Amino acid sequence: MPLNLITKHQPSSVGSKSLTIYKLSSNENPLGTSKLVRKQLQISHIKLERYPVFIYKNLIQNVANMYNLNKKQIVLGNGSDELLSLLCSACLKEGDEVIISEHGFLPYKTQVLVAHAIPVIIKDFNNKIDINNIIRSINTRTKMIFITMPTNPTGLFLTIREISQLSILLMPTNILLILDMAYSEYVEDDRYSIKMTTNIVVIKTLSKIYGLASLRLGWMYGRNNVIKLIEKIRSPFNTNKIAQITGSIALTDSQQHYLSRSFNMFWLIKIIVSLREANFYISRSYANFVVIKFDKKLPISLIENYIAKCNINIRRMSEYKLFNSIRVSVGLPRENIMLINHLKKLKKQRFVLVTHRTEEGTTQYWKT
Ligand SMILES: Cc1ncc(COP(=O)(O)O)c(C=O)c1O
């Protein structure tokens, strides 16, 4: 396996224990796990000594009921991360090609390489997945196309028309269209929807709007032969009992869902509008995060240092090939306001590049 091609995923750090760090780096739900879950989850009643067999089936049934799906075509994963890995291991072989967009979610490439297949990276158009570039890259070796809806990190989505166009085009082939819909619940737009066809595989997570990131729970829906392949290699107890019971409660909590969605919508727009007014470059986002692009004149490390000194944890975007950019998740109101105010202050800061020449050589550093 070409391990040297794989970059280790670095989860964002949480900072030192003595400091309060405002974590706006992992697109989690700032409102936390729902009250209903906290009230109904009674750990002392859960038989932790037993393997989680029946509960797995219950949760699948709940997902099937909620989304009107065939329960036989659903598989649960230890986070959607695990489902991506199972999918690639089960369905790819050496030399197969998988189309991934230029700024696509990094684990896609990793899992494709782990399966000895070839990631084919296509250019986006204005930070949006370019359907024409996808079509141009398809050949007889193509086995999968990964599309994030909406994309992490660029926050945009392909419309129902575009997805339908692509899936119809793929009909005569065996190519799978993988729709990773981790942030789908946040989108409010009439053009956002999917029409399930046999070549579409949907992956969803309970880590985001359901506020269960620490429990690791995701699910996948696809055609029978794909699900059967995954079931062959899935470890029988890949998701744990507490996660499964909690997941079932969380799925029914429409109030938390509604609250999280409207809260996100309000603050997402507020962050975008406030920072645009302060002349920052931010593109539209339909998820629970935004990407902010900075002037090339200042090195991004300087901006990252400045934000870190404000105790705000953000995600750098160079690994996503978005240079001079950071991604910020929508946080609690005080965190969002703090972020906006610190960034506005940053605009007013004067940074001077100091050049220091000695006999040993020249060093340069920035001073405020
Ligand atoms: C696009 C996308 N897919 C999948 C995941 C993984 O989600 P999970 O927590 O279910 O593994 C993430 C997490 O950030 C994501 O951004």
C-alpha cells in the first residue's frame, strides 16, 4: 500500500486544560446533545455485558421508518468514517479509479489508496464540484465518484438536477455515485434533494446536527449487492450499544433538530454578513461552517497564530488545497461574536515584516 501518499489526519487540538479554548474547528453541534437524549438515556439499565445484536436491528428499523427506506439496504457504521473505509475495502480493487473533487473531504483519498485504487482528483469550479469535469474524467476503470452534499470544506452542493443528470448518465455503467450527506440536515434550499437510483449510495452521520460526535454513529444506504459486500467484511459489533440506543432516541427528537437547524441558519448568516461587511472574503455556505480567505500579502501562519492567541481553535485549509484560508464552525453565540470581533481587530492590526541581517545570514519575522 502506498503509505507515503497518505497524510495522517490531524484532529484539531483542544488546547491546555487551564485555558478555555473555543473549539470552532470540527463542525460539531454547539448546542450539544439533546435534552431528550439526556433524559431518556439511562445507562444503568443498559446490559453492557451483552453484545449489541438486537439494538442494531432496532436502529436500522428506525432509520428505515424515518427516511422511508428498505431496512435490508441499510448498514450502520462506527461513524461515517468507518463506512467510507468499509465501502472502499469492499468495492475497490487494485487499479480501479475513484473520482474525488479537488477540495473533497480528505479521508476519501486515504481510503481509496488503502484499497490500492487510484484517486482521480478533478478541479472544482468556483469552489463547487464541477459536474462536467466529473463526466470528462470517467473511463472504463472508474468505479466510484465521491460527492459531498454539501461539501466540506467549501459548503456548497450540487442541485437535484445536477445529481439526477449524473446518475442517469451512469445508469448503463457499474459506477457508484457516493453521496456523503453529513451536513444535509442544515441545508434549506429547494434545489437540495436527491432522487434515489440504484447507482447512488448515501452516507449519513449522527455526529453533526444530532450532536453525537463522540459516540461514533453513521449509516449507509445502497443497492443490495453493495450492502451485501459490506456486510461480509463489517465486524458484527462495529457500533456499540450505547451509541445505538442513543441514536434511536436522537433520531426522533424533531424539536432538537428544528432548534439546531434554525440556530445554525441564523448564526451562519450573521457570521457571513458581519465579516463580509468588514471586507473579508467568505463564500456562501449551506452547512455549519464557513471558509474565510485572507489576503495573500500576510502569511496564513500569522493569522492562525493570532486566532490561536485569542483561544479560538479553527481549521487550516492548506491540506484541502485552499490556500490562505481557514474553516470556522458555527459556535455558541458568544463564540461567534468573539470570532467576529477578533477578526475585525485583525483587519486593523499593522503587521510589519522585520528583516534581520547578521554575518550568519538573514532572518525575517512579523511584528505587530
Ligand atoms: C463530509 C464528511 N463526511 C464524513 C464525516 C465523518 O463523520 P463521522 O463523525 O460520522 O465519522 C465528516 C466529519 O467531519 C465530514 O465532514
